[in-house]
Amino acid sequence: MVAEILAGLALVNSAVKGIKSAIGTAKDVSQIANQIDDLFKGKEEVKQQAHPIIGKWNSLLNKTLGSTADKFSIGAIAKETIEEKLAEEQMLKVKRLINIRFGASTWDTILEERRKRIIEHEKQLEEEQEEKDEFRRKIYKALEWVLGILVLAGSLLALVVYINWVKK
């Protein structure tokens, strides 16, 4: 897990370096869009991987104190907090760079558009799930009808067989 967090931080740092190098020559934000995507991906990786981590701090504390490493240890909590703060710091640097280069509200516009797209994606997933659920309900309803008809036909057949058997 440490490797994943370090990879996330490396992604954040490389994205910031890429943005810094491209910010002066870029004509618009689309030229640095990939680096911004990498920045968000790296931040999310750090955020997701930091919480269940048992880090190097824990192994150091384990060796010195002989305590069991777990997600509640001071070392793990300190490492998680520091890594999240570092990622936030890098995000602020990028925000400043983009706002200086492309105008004061550019970063906020980017974040708002990202938020809108995430909400739209979630709504789309929800609609797809509702469609699947509706299809499933229709299938079950059709199966109920088919089963009902089969039971009715079987009952009628059994009744006809019984009546013929009684007549003999």
C-alpha cells in the first residue's frame, strides 16, 4: 500500500511539474488538460490509499516500541495526514498557476465543470440501473404469467385425465 501512495504522490508531483513547465507556453487550458487529469488522479489515489495504510512509520515504531502496527497507530495517522496535506498543497500550487495564467476564476470553472460531469455521470449510472431493474421486473412478471398459465394448463390437463379415469 505504501507503493500505491507513493505512486499517487509521484503522479501528483509529476503533474505539477508538467503543468509548471507547460503553463508559460500554453495558449489555453486544453494544452495542460492531461496534467490536470493526472493531478486529480494522483490526489484521488493518495486519498484512497492513505486510509488503510500501514506505513514505514509503523514499521519504525514497531521496531522501536514493539507495538503492533494498525490503522489506528500514530505513525499511520501521521503518514496519511501528511500525504493528504502534500497533495492538497500541490493542488493549491496548480490552482494559483492556472488562475494567474488564464484568469482568476479558471480553476473554479474547472472544478465546477468536473463536479457537474461527475453528477451527470452518477445520474446516468442511476438511470441505467433503474432501466435494468425495470427490465428485471418485466422478466419476473412475464415468468409469473408463464408459470401461472403452465400451472393452469397442468391443472386442466390433470382434471381432464381424472375425469376420463373416473368414467372408465
